[in-house]
Amino acid sequence: MSTAEKATAARLRKPSWKDPRLLVGILLVLASIAGVVALVRAADTSIVAYAAKEDIAVGQFVGLDQLVAVEVRLGNVEGRYLTSGGLPDGKVAVQRIAKGDLVPASSLGGAGGLGRKPLPITITEALPAEAVAGTRVDVWVAQPNGRNGFAEPHRIAAAAEIAHVATAQSALGGARETVVQVLVDEDQLPQLLGAQANKARVSLVWNPSGRAQ
């Protein structure tokens, strides 16, 4: 057999497991697979964080009953949100958290740190459709004048934020009433509480600008 024929036969011979070229090829394939797996694992940085199960109003105590655990990827902003195992005890919402939203860590605080107080106001007239939680309203009060009527109304609070809205049937099956929790400054509380105690007529006027004018 000539030298050329021997070379051709060597190339056509079935490679052996002891062939170093085959072993190098296998090692390269395994290294490639390991690299892909490592890359996928590095990219999978999902964590378990908390989202609001329902709307959470300002001043409401926040516990596991108000939250739902979700798996998310937050990257560099992970520290801004409430994650699994990081729920402190005895905290309240210091800002409104909408249903389904992730809970910012800054949205929880002590009850004593609330700058505004949630005041429930019961109204019987129709509330504007735009007046929902998170929007602003002006609070107007008309004091009774002793003649089965009311004095001219005046505004007590401007651009007060609505924390929560609930509708319920009034006593004895009467008209439906709307209870609106409005966030007001502490120095406004005496006037508003006094108005309610005196059976004054309290009205909420939607403030689309959201500013005290």
C-alpha cells in the first residue's frame, strides 16, 4: 500500500475513544453547555416581593392578610420594595397603595408619623365618578341655622386626598350612603369633627387640579 493510500485509510478509519481529537471535542461541547447554564442562572435574578391584595388606604395597618407574594425581577431597585421576610410588625401605610402594585418600603411607617389623619365623612348625595381613591376633593360645610335650613357653606379643607370610598345601605333601609375617608391635616380635624357633631351638611367637591386654590 502506498503512502497516499495509507493516509486515506487513516482518515476513513472510525475514530477511537482514545483519539485525543475526539476527547478535545467532547470537552469543548461540555464547556459550552456549562457556560450556557451559568449564563441562564446568572440572568435569573427573580425574587419574591409583596404586592397589595386590595387597595391599601393611608393609615391602614399592613400585615400578611393585605399582601400577596409575587415573583419579580427588580435588579438594582430591589431595596426600594418590600420583599419576602422583610415585613415589619405594627406598620401602617403612609401612602396609598393600589391593588396589584408592589409595596414600596417607603410606603410603611409608624402610626405616629402620619402627617395627615384619615377622617370618615358620610354623604348622601352622589359622589362624582372622578372622585376615587387617590384623587383630591374640597370639603365644604354648611352649618344648620336653626330654621330647618343651613347657613351658607364654607370650605374647610382644600385638595384633601381621598384614601378610601365605601357605599353602604343606611339605617332602616333608607337611601344609600357613601362613606369617604379623606386625609386632612390635624389642625382641620376640630372643625370637621364639630361640623359632624352638629349635624352640619358636609359636601365633597372634586378638585381636578389637585391644588389648594
